[in-house]
Amino acid sequence: MTYSMSRQSHILSQLKTNLEAAQVRMKHQADKHCIELTFEVGDMVYLRLVSYQYQSLACHPFHKLQPKFCGPFAVLERVGAVAYKLKLPVHSKLHLVFHVSYLKKQLGVGVTPTTILPDVTDEGLLQATPLAIIQQRVVTKANSQIPEVFVHWKNHSKEDATWEEFDAFKQQFPSFQP
């Protein structure tokens, strides 16, 4: 089947028109759910740390119950159209600039901070810090005896303590003295 050159260009232009119309419809639908947030310098905002994954020796049994927001922190400046620079504590190793989707405006006055920022490794991963070893036990796995310790983590309650293999724990925290 052969098409003339004008017929091909007509079909091509009609395809481009249909694609543009579909893109406009999709953008309109997506924009219905978007809320444009803006903050002023000096506003107090909460920081969502869900994008960072807590790195510990074992998965936390109640990961969904971890606090979602830290703060409040002051907005220092607007960086670009959708990013803000925050005033974080000096000991924090987190980058100071965050996308607006990770921020939530503080409502009300006199609200005390809910969560202290967690420790961050040099690679930028959140790192749990041991506070104390509560208990020790020996577990049999695959016909071998493996010592484990029950660790109470810093900035967590005792109910959030986890069992960790002693050798892996010592390797990750060599300077920790119980």
C-alpha cells in the first residue's frame, strides 16, 4: 500500500495533534491532585524523613510506627521553584535543601519538637546508635551456636529494642562498650 507524500504528512500532523491533546488532558488530570505549597523565610516547617531508610543490623519490627516528621525547623531561603533550605542542627549530616513535597508547615504556636534528627553516616544513610545491651542469649541456627544481644537503641523506647547477632553488632559498632 503506497501513500502519497501529502497523505503521510497529513497523518503525521494529525498524530502529533492527538498526542499533544492527550498530554494536555493528562496534565490537567494530574494537576487536579497537586497543591502548590510555598513557604516564606522564617516559617517553621516539619521535615518528612520517609525517603531515607533507617539502616540497622536488622529490620525494625514496627517500621510503620516510626515518626514520619522531624522538627519544626526554620526556612532559611527558597532555592529554585520547589526547594527550600532549612536551618538544621549543626551536628546533622543531612543536606540542608529539601523539595517542597518533604515539608509540612507548622500550624499553631508553642509546639515543641516531636523528634530529634537521627544520626546519619558519611554515606548519607540513617544509622541507629546503640544505647545499651539489655540481654544476651545463644541461638541455635543450622547446627551452630550464635550469640545474640538485645539492643536498646538511642532515641527509641525499650519496647523498640531488637535482637542482633553479636558478631555483626561488634563489627558495626567496634567502639561500643556495654
